[in-house]
Amino acid sequence: MDNLKGKVALITGGTKGIGYGVAEALLNQGLKVVITSRSKDAADEVVEELASKTNSTGSIIGVQADVRQLDSQEEAVNQALKTFGQLDIVIANAGLGHFGSIEDLTSEQWNQVIDTNLTGAFNSIKASVDALKNTKGYYITISSLAGTNFFAGGSAYNASKFGVTGFTQAVMLDLRKYGVKVSTIMPGSVSTHFNGNEPSDKDAWKIQIEDIGELVIDLLKMNPRTLPSKIEVRPTTPPSSK
């Protein structure tokens, strides 16, 4: 995209972690941002916080939406279009994880992970595909290194992220003929609240949320003739290698 200022981005799960970091980076570049959360109170609180931090009052709104429901995502897209008039970027970030042996993993946990991480990515693009075709926009999913590397206790999370990785690559082939760019970002360890973690100085070796925000900006600014369709990103020096 030649000029990011004034472009409109929708970020699912934008109230904390990677979604928050990306939202802050986009606002600092002059974009208009819509963040979603299942909690309206959480969305409103973060909107106020980010607007103050980035001096961008009026450029960010929060919408209550559940990525597991297509009609909910359609309403979020409609809110973005109603408020800002267009939609240029959709970032499917919302996600969760349940971990444990297949002996202990419940069907409810399995469904929560698959419905949020994988079906949520489907619903996000399904709801926004027409708007992105209109603007020759960009669809970005947040997958994981767990989307190509399996591990014990990760059956649900691995399945969801392997699915997101493959799904995004197929969507890329579907939509590039319309000028819509599609990429998936596959981070390793990121300093977030994911899976009960509390970010602190002990996480200094990890990828930071602002690093993912910077990566998204780099993707958006890249010459449109070039598409990094699958990006793996990991900590440079994890503790085990020191």
C-alpha cells in the first residue's frame, strides 16, 4: 500500500497481546482501527487507552463480536464500514489454547480451540471478502510456529494452527486475482497473557507485541508486486541456546 494514512483496519481480539500491539502500531502510522472483543467493556477500555497513547481519538472504535459466529463478524465489518466508509485490512488475530494429552482433552476444549482459532479465521475473511475486494486490501492471519511443528499435549492447538496456515495459503490463491493480498504470520514465543502467562522482565528474550506490530507495518508497506505469503518469526536467542 503506497500510503497507509487513512486506511482502515479491523483486528479481531484486539484488546491485548498481539492484537493490541498491532493496533497501536497501525494507529501510530495514521490508520483508522476497529478492534473486536467478546467483552464490550474491555473493547471500550482499550479504545480509550490506545486513543490516549497514540493521540488518535476518533480513529479507533471497539466492537463486541465473537469470531466463532459469522453473523457477529459480519456485524463487526458493517460497523467498520458504517464508521469509516471502507475496509482495507483485516487481521484475524483472536485465538486461545487448551493443552493436554488427548486422554484428558475434552470435546468442549477441542471445539473452543477449533471454533475460535480456525473457524474464526474463516468467519473473518468470509465476512469481509467483498469489502477487501473493493479496496484491493490485505488479509492477515496470526498463525503460529505450532502451525508447522507439533508437540505432545498440543493436539487441539496444533490442529487449529496447522489449519490456519493451510487455510490462509489457499485463500491467498483464491483472492490474489482480485488484487487482495493474503499472508499468515507464524510467531514463536511472544510475551503475552496467552495460556495464563503474565508478561514480565523474564519474558525479555521473547518476541514482543510491538515487534509483530512492526512486522505488520512492513508487510503493508511492501511493494505490491511482492507477497510474503507465509512468515515465520521466532526469538533470536531463546534461553536454551545461551
